[in-house]
Amino acid sequence: MGGLPAGPVERGEHDEARSYADWERRVDAMAVLMAAHHITVDERRRHIEQLPPEAYDRMSYYERWIVSLTQAMIQRGVITTDELGRKMEEVRKRG
Amino acid sequence: MVEARFQPGDRVTVRNTAPLGHIRTPFYIRGHSGTIERLCGRFPNPEELAQMRDGLPALPLYRVRFLQREVWPDYRGSADDVLEVEIFQHWLE
């Protein structure tokens, strides 16, 4: 991966490699919507590449996407960190 | 329009530097020499797009051909095998 040793290559196509959870489909849809608002794949990759290596390895594909979309929205002032923190609290309480 | 400085067949070397930000030029190819295979067109600079700017003027993007055995010291395939990487003009000398 990126010229470094990595595990075996997943040869399935993006959509058929495995079945995706609803939240993963929502994250994908949100990325498409944000691209329509000029948040480019390059911007999202910058945020993903800024993850510490151990976080990068621990997170799943769409978890990394969530981080990148969220960082982009905070940087652009679409949401604030306080709003994000409060929403996460609210969701956690739902159990 | 940013002028294309290279022609197919030209020998080029990829700059070996590691600035901050999102860089499309793969780490493993920096510092290696190859041959221009074609001009792919002109595209907004992804390094600028990644920083929330428009990336204009669009920059020439080339497909550059490298010999696998020159990129990977332990390469065991055919000596003629090549690797092609698309690289923006400002990364080439």
C-alpha cells in the first residue's frame, strides 16, 4: 500500500466485495452530496492522510471517510466542534 | 494555459521532496527517472484543491513510464516490465 508492504489484495469490485451497512451507504451518499458542493476528493484525502498511522490502521474504510467529511465540514464552518460534540452525546444517550 | 514542457519520449526525473498536505505523487516513485508516455491533459492542481482553493490554472498531467526493476530493487518479474504513474508537471524535471 503506497509502496509499503500490505496484506493480500481484495480483488472484489467496490460494490460487491461485501455487503455494506446502512450507515456506510449514508456516508457514501453524503460524500457524493458534498462533492456537489466543491468538497473534493483531494480535500477528503488530505484529512485521511493526516490520521495518525495507528488510527488509520484501526479504522474501517468508511470510518476514515466519516473523519474526513467531518473535518471538512468543521473547517468550512458548516458545523462547529461544539455542535458535533453535543450531537454525539445525544446519539450515545439513545443507547 | 500552462505550457506543456515535456514531449512523449522525454526522460524525466521525479522531484524527491515531501511537503505537507495531500500530494498525488506517490512516495515510492519520488527520485526515480522515467520516460514521458503521453500528456493526459490539464487538470486543476489537486494539492491546491485539497487546501480548499480552486487549483487553477490547470496543470499538465503526464503518464510517466518507469522500469519496475529500477523502482523495486527486489523485483523478480520480467526485466521489461513497466510501471506507469500519472504525475503533474511541477513534480518533473
